[in-house]
Amino acid sequence: MYAVVGVATIPDLGVPLDDYTQYVIGQSNYHILTGEKTISDMDPDMRFYGPAFETFCYTIDSMFYGEPDTLQKFWMRHGLVFLLFTLALHFFYKTCLIIWKSKSTGWILLLMLAFCPRIFADAHYNSKDTVFMSLLIIGMYFVLQALQEGKWKWVLLSGVLLGLASTLRLVGFFVIPVLFVVWILHPNYRENWKQNMKRFGLFMLAFLGAYYLFFPALWAHPIQGFAELVHRITHFPWPHYTLLAGQWVGLDRMPWWYFPVWLFYTIPIPYVVVFSIGVGVFLMGIRSKIQNAYLLLFILFWTLVFSYILIARPNLYDGWRQLQFLIVPYIIICGEAVHRITQRANARYIVWAMPVAIFLQTLQWHPYQYVYFNQVYYLTQDRGSFDQDYWHLSTMQAMKWIQNKHPKDTVALFTENSNAAWLNAFLIEKAPRNRMRVVSNRADADYEIEPIRHSRPYQPSRNVVFSIAPGKDTICRVIQLKNTVK
């Protein structure tokens, strides 16, 4: 049911600005694999993006559709993202069962992940961060299977999946030192350290083999190419600034508190409360807790990545979407509190009420979960103190409003400094799409759509006929430029 609802609501959330670039990445790598092009023909700026998922989507597109309507192309791509995330939820539940041996704890944590508003939104379209997080969840489940059973097939499978995941986000390499500590140094495995060293060696071979196999741009020069990739990712030259708590931050002024503040204001308050309790439960029983190697694996992963972010201050932007995978160990830590509470008969109903409340809140925000802020934001922050619609997804709902207002008219649309209208037209049915012309000059347009990334609209005193404000901030406006529509 979750997958059906998610795939059915894909057109509600729109097409992000990066989506066509991702499509082209898949297209370029597909032609390299078929021998129609060489790696040197690829756009240099696209070589550094892991292509496996995009190439798979483009291959399916070519096999079954040929040259279909764009509605089919992009609905299929987004649908595959959501289906992969749904599959990952299944493995996340099984991971929770391994850690706590409790179905109640597993279900509550599963629902917390499934209906976290911004995660739910990204699962509809984010073929980078959500796909990485999903592969990470599945890969980590098989790591736990390898730790639990010691079977070589789980070692091999976990290495392949996590190597594949790391082509999308280099941070996947952080799993390697964490797994080494648990597998070789943890008291539960120290006696069989020689056998575990062999297992770890197989994991590394599978990890690196999958990483290079699924990254064609590194085939010609694996060492030099990887060094260039690391330098580019750690010094990504994104030239713009992000509005965060009323301050402009960016590459030359990245505060250590970037991620903690974004996370605090954009996840539901119960998550923050339960996480804090979970940390306390873990610390109070730390001697016994570290005996649980499965739990320790996620704790160490969270600690290592979080410490890196605080110390190295990499160039982050677009909220915390590049770090959304950290919601997984975050919710695992919440599990310490959830599991403790579910063991108390007089308190279990309270913790079960939490996912129900989160589901209702996520439903209330639909289809604007991508700009969700919690109640603390409304109480403590001024309007327009954070970035809002950084991927211009609200353009979709603005176009639907125009379409409903002019069901039979041909309408010319303009978006300044953005191809958002052109992109979102991909998910509109052919007949109404053909009545919408995206023009490059404002003078030729009937309406201007103004998705708002930062706090203030570009032109505050215009003829605004429709605006979108799901919360405290306006995220999009429709401006009528002409009184008559042909």
C-alpha cells in the first residue's frame, strides 16, 4: 500500500532542477557501455557522479519504451526511486529485528523512517541521496547478516551493495573503518580474528570491485580518477550561498552547526525528544550496550560521519539532503528509547501514538513535505530565515493551478533563471502540456511562475494571482503578466 500511494502521488511533488542532468548522466553512460561513445566524450562535469542507477533507468527506458512520452520517462524514474526506498524499508525493519529482537520496536522505527516528512518527499524524486540511503540500508542489513552468521555470501553481497552505494556518495567509504573496528576488535569476534580478517578482506575486494565496476569514468585511470573525484567532492565548487537561521553560509563560510541546525528544525519534534532519550539510555548502559555489535555498528557510523562534518566542514547546500542517510543511524539511536518504552505495558501506547501523529502531520503537509519545518521553527525563527524550495518543486502545483484556470487555452509561461516550468511539464499529461508554452522572455509570457528558494520573492510588488504557503513561508507565486490569454 505504501508503495502504491507513493508511486501514485509522484506527479504531485514535481520534478527537481537536477533531474534532467541525472537523466543525461544515465544516457551518457549507457552509450559508453554500448560502445557508441567513449569516456572522453562525456561532459567532464558529469564524470564525477555515480551513474549506476541512472544508467539502469535509461536502459529500462530504452528496452521497454524506446522514445516514450516524457510523462512515462520521468514517472518511471521517480517510481523506481520510490520502489527502491520501499524495499529498503523492508530491510530496515529486518535490521531492527536483528538489533532488538522486537517486532514492536521494528514497526515503530520503520514508520518513523517511512513518514519522516522530508524523507518521504525525497523518496518521490531524489535519484541521488534517496537511492544512496536505500542501498546503504540494504547493504548494512547484509553486513549484520555477515556478522551474525559469518557466511561468505553475506560478506560478498554486503561489499557489492555498499560499493555500489558509494558511487553515489563517497561517504559510503566510512563504513570500512567502522566495520573493521567491529569485526576485528569487538570482544564478540576477537577470538576468530584470523577468520574475520579473511572475511574483511573479501568485503574490501567486493566493495572496491563493485565501486570501480559501476563507475565507468574511472576505468581508464582508476587511481588518478579516484584522486580527482575525492578532491572535487570534498571541495565541491558550488558557487551560491544557503540561507540558514538568518545567515548566509557557503564554501568560504561553512559553520560547524550547519547540519545540526538544519536537522533540528526540519524533523518532527518527537524525533528530537526520543533521540535525546535514546542517547541517554545508551550512555547509562554503555558497558552492556557496546556488547551489541549490531547496534554499535550504527552508533560508530553516526559518530564518525557526524564528527567529520563538524571538523572538516564540507561544502553543503540544499538543506541537508546530501546527509539524509544519517536519518538511518539517527532513528536507530531513537530505537534505544523506543525499545525501553515498549517494554513497559503502561507506556507503550504513548510511543505507538508517535508514528500515528507523524503520519497525520506528513499527510497535512502533502504535497509540500520537502519544505517541512517543525513547531520550534515557528516559535523561535523569523519568517524567511531558512532556504525553502531549493529545487523549485512547487512549480508543479503552480502549473496545475494555471491549467485548471485555463483548461482549454494556450498559455505562455516564464520562469526567471530557472528551467523549472520546462522540467515539471515532463510530468503533465500530453494534451494539457501542449497547451503550455514555456518561453524564454518575460514579455512573451502570460504568467510568470516564481518558485522561492530564499526568503523574499524576486519582485515583491507584482500582480500576484496565486501563492503557495504551506507553512510560515511563501514558497511560490504565480504572477499574471497579461490580462488576456489566447
